[in-house]
Amino acid sequence: MRDSDMKIGIPKEIHDGEKRVATTPEVIGHLKKLGFEVTVEAGAGDLAHFSDAVYKEAGATIVNDAKSVWNDSNIILKVRGPDL
């Protein structure tokens, strides 16, 4: 599998009080340069003061639901481990 076939997903953190997001728009730009596709759940960066528009400008695709991020990504980036 080539890097360009790899999709990285960033879901919104759901733990109460968590204000961080797994990556910044600046890092999205670096990931894109490495050939990765990046998907960010809408609102994932809101509490960290990163708007969806800034992620989109950096090259990320914004999706409206966490299920799409989880189902369509090869790699998931999160601050906290997933709640199962």
C-alpha cells in the first residue's frame, strides 16, 4: 500500500472536558505533503480554537459524522484512546 492510499482520520474527542484535538491544521499540511489523505470530523477542533475552515484550507476533508471517520480511515489519530 502506498502512502497516497492511506487515509488518516481525526474524530472529535468525546470525553467530558476534553478540549484538545489530535492534530492541528499545520500538521495536516505536513501529512498531505507526505501523501496522506486526511479526514476531520466537523467540529473536532472547535474547543481547541481550530475551525473546520482552517482544517479545510490545510487540505483536510471535513465530514459530518464520526462513523465516516472511523469507517473510511486506515489510521485514526486521537488524544485519548477510543471508548469501547
